[in-house]
Amino acid sequence: MVINLGSKNSVLNQFVLELRDASIQKDSMRFRRNMERIGEIFAYEISKTMQYNPKEVITSLGTAEVQVMKTPPVLATILRAGLPLHQGILNYFDNADNAFVSAYREHRKDDEFSIQIEYVSSPDLENRVLILTDPMLATGQSMVASYKSLLVHGKPAHTHFVSVVASIQGVEYLKRMLPKTGTSIWIAAIDDELTAQGYIVPGLGDAGDLAYGQKI
């Protein structure tokens, strides 16, 4: 299931516009905050799919019953670009467990590259709801490789894959490579073009560099 939140009119699209705007991108703090705000919107929408139980709360005037989340999810992201998006989701699922994956592209001759996983830090994922974030879904290889590396720590009951900007090719790759049940793909914008080097056009550039500065 693919949910493209950007296909409907909402304030989300303003945040996506600012992420893409080359002049606004010069403000790295605003870039991070916009990414974080988009994460908060994703968290709210994903929260509607979770399981809830009734819980009584004592007020100053009596007792009220409120539906609260049965079990918090596990939030995972791919370092370093995913951190602001991850933080936005964590702002809403503030009692969630967290996992982190260090992955990078190893470039070969011409435009070929492979995804290398350096490090994984994760709690037990068995029968948990997992939310895996990466702001850019270009080829989709990083997301799939990271997901497979996390499965060493257990099989989630359901996994939500979250990206801000995706290519059509990246979405189709995930649909081919992921299980047909127990997975959802959440996107804020889908672009038509993916270059031979694996970059989304028009995209927004390198999310990690824009958020934290250029790397050597």
C-alpha cells in the first residue's frame, strides 16, 4: 500500500516546497525543522493505523476514559540524512524505542554502486510495529537493504516505510522487493525522473548535506 500524502491539499505541501526551494535551503536550521515538521505529520497519520486500548484518567472533577496506543512503535532511520525526519516522528511517538542504521553507497566504475551496511543498533523487533525513515527514496536500495539488516532483530508485525521525496522507480522497487502484506509506504511527493547516478529530479538535492553541511 502506497500513501502519497502530497496528493491532497494540506500544509504538508508548503513544507515540501520550502525543502525544495534552493534559496530557502541555505538556512540549514529551517531545512531541518521543515523535515521535522513533515515527520510530525507522518506520525499523526500513521498513528491512525495503530491499535488502541481504553484507559481511565483521573481529572480534578472526575474520571474520563481515553483511547491510548496499545504498544508504542519502534522508530528506525538511516544515518545521517534521516535524523530530522526521525526526530519529527519521535516528537509524537515520544515513548517509542529507536533503531539506527549506518548505510552508504559504494560507487564502482561508471554509474554503478552498491549499498553497504556498516552498523545497526536496534531493540527486539519481533511482532512490533516498525517505522523506517529515509528522506529520499531514489533507487530504493538503501531502504530495502536497511530493512533486511533490521530483520536480524526480529520480524515486525507491520512496517511503515516513510520518505519525503521519492522517484517512481524507487516506489516500484519497494513494491517489488518488500513483502506484499504487513508493509505500507508513506510519501510526501513522487518525482518522475531518476538520473543514471541515482539522483531524483527535480528532487531537492542531498538531504544530509542540506541538514548538516557538506561531507568530504
